[in-house]
Amino acid sequence: MSKPKPIKERIREAYEPDSPQGMRYYTLAEKVFPVDQFPRAWRGATGGGPPGCAMALSRAIREMGGDKTWTGRGWEVWIPRKVKP
């Protein structure tokens, strides 16, 4: 198996910027961490809590200048479009 692409590159490919409400966090997580390629990423801690991929995904979103916000539909993600200098 070849080495996967960096997480930020996978987020850019999976993110749907045309959605007026942003993109659902869980939908983005499923696209960035497919279960068949990253089965351990979806395991939760033995004491409970979110799956392992949640911290990595949230950090990458913040580093990309994005934000995660709670709405009535669930968590939504907004990432600014890539601006070329």
C-alpha cells in the first residue's frame, strides 16, 4: 500500500465550497478518512470520546484557516478558498 496524501490535500479535494451552509463535518471526515483505508482512525478511546481522526481533522481545518461551527443540523465546516499570491 502506498503512503496516503497529506491530510490537508485530502481535505481540499473532499471539501465542497459551493454549499451555502458549509459542509457537514462528519461527511468531510468520511471522505478524508475512508474506513477501508483508515480503519483505526474511527476507533474511539477505551474510556469513550470521539474517534481518533476527529482531533487530526479539526487541527488541519484550523491550520487551513477554516472553522467548525455547531448549527441546528450538526457541525458545519467552512474553509476559505485557496488564494494565490
